Amino acid sequence: MTISATSPSLVTLSDIQAAAARIRNLVVRTPLLPCAWAEAGRPLWLKPESLQVTGAFKLRGASNALAQLTEEQRARGVVAQSSGNHAQAVAYAAQRLGIRATIVMPDTTPAVKLEATRGFGADVVVVPPAERDIRPLELVAEHGYAHIPPYDDARIIAGQGTVGLEIAEDLGAGSPDLVLVPVSGGGLISGVATAIKALAPEARVVAVEPELAADAAESFRTGERVTWSPELTYRTSADGLRTTSLGVLPFEHFRKYVDDVVTVSEDEIAAAVRVLGRKSRLVAEPSGAVTTAAYLFHAAELPAASRTVAVVSGGNVDPARYLEYYA
């Protein structure tokens, strides 16, 4: 299922800078953390979006989209669909802005994400995975809600792009040589790549995703936007990266700005979660750990770099599962 993009035009650096100003009081400017445990000759910085109040980068795009609604749209309320992180982001931003939110979530969503979304005051509608992207459009037709899609929207991409803006600004003259970014629907990597390529044109931007949900890698190789079935993508433990294809608008950014795609195994993801917890004191969900997994286990596939940044996109992992599999 494809959600129509807000605009066929690519997001620009100016759009991202405007988003940064718009959401300044709604999000955390996360730090850039140097890793003392990085391999010799391969310095690594982490961008821990897990430190956002909702536990993931999604708050940036959701805040930017909601902040641009008209008064009429705010009065009608909003609807969004998500496996968890976008859900919490829309719910929190809506609560902050006084907007009613309805969130459609698949029945495979971790309980911690369902509870957190309800905790921010949203009405949650639980559906089978195959209905996740259909039910929101039905609710738009029924109630006139404004739809806040998770990734295929210029407002979302611009908001997520503030991650890249901050990376470039914080490294300053020592701008990154390589930025590793998780990819699923493509909103995050579209925004980050746009900002990085504008501010550090020589830097390489590499997407990272699970081997079990590698639709973006196939899309990169073929040059065509490929869709995988939910039965395939839902095999991965990285529940935030189970989207079946890149969005239409993200794919255009992906083709223009992304230099490569690396896939990581489930064992590598689990090992990266442990490393982040034990060595960097960061709780990362599997989706947020894929970039660290790429750094740790796929050095031969990555461009040589003197300054690598790995975006840790989120930390909303079920506590029981974290203890059982990753502690």
C-alpha cells in the first residue's frame, strides 16, 4: 500500500532548517556521543534518538507535521498508523498541542509501545498488520481527521532531517565522513541524507536494515521501488523496520542521496543491542541498533571513514524481552 506524498518535490535544506525552528520547543536536541570502545582507526559517534521523550526520532517528524495544521484541522483531530514509535510521537505531540489523536496499531506491536501511546492520551485502534495502512484512510473518510503518515510526507521528512542537521552542526569543522542510518519507510534516511549532503557533500550516507526485511536493499540494487510482504518483513526482531517498502517520496530522496545499503543479521542486531547497553549505557531497541551492528560486523562493506556517525533511532524495547535476549 502506498500513501500519497504531500508534494512531489524533494525536501530541501531550507525545509529542514525551518522544521528545526518550528519544533525546537517540542523535541530534545540529542547529543553526539563519542565511543571510547570504537575500533582503533575507526572513530565512532552515536546520535542517540532513544533519548527523545517518546524514546525515538519519530517525535521530530510528527511535531513538524502537527505544528503546521490549520485551526480547522486541529479541531477535527488527527489519525496516524504505526507499530509504535510514530504512534507515541503523534500522541505526545498532539497532547502538547491540544489535538485529539487516534492511532491505528498492528496487533503485533510490543505491549510497551501500546501502553505508552495510550499513556499520551491517544485513542488506540488495534488491527491485523495487513489493515494497518488501510484503516486510517477509512477513519479519515468517516471523521474528517487529518492524516499524519509515518514517512511518506514532506513534513515528516523535513522533521526527521533535523537529526542530520544536528549531526553536521555538532561535528562542525570535523563533519562526518560516513553516516549510518536505519531504513524502513525511508522518512529518517531521506531527511538525514538531504541535510548531510547539503552540509557535508563529501560524506557518505549508508542505509542499514535487517536481512529479514531487506526491501530497501533490493530497491537500491534494482533501481525500482520494491515491496516485500508482511509475512517476510515481520520475521525480524527489529519491529520498527518491518515496513514493506520505501515510501514514494522517500524513494526519490533515497535514489538521489543514499550511497549504499548494508543488511545485518538477527544475531548481529542482538549483539549490537548488548554493546550499546554495556559499553555506551544506552538502551536501544533492535531497530535502533542496526547501525551499530553494521559498524561492528560489516566494516569491509563500509567506506573508509575517519569520522563515522551511527544514528540510534530508538530505545522502545519491551523490558522483559530486553532482559531475556539482550542483557
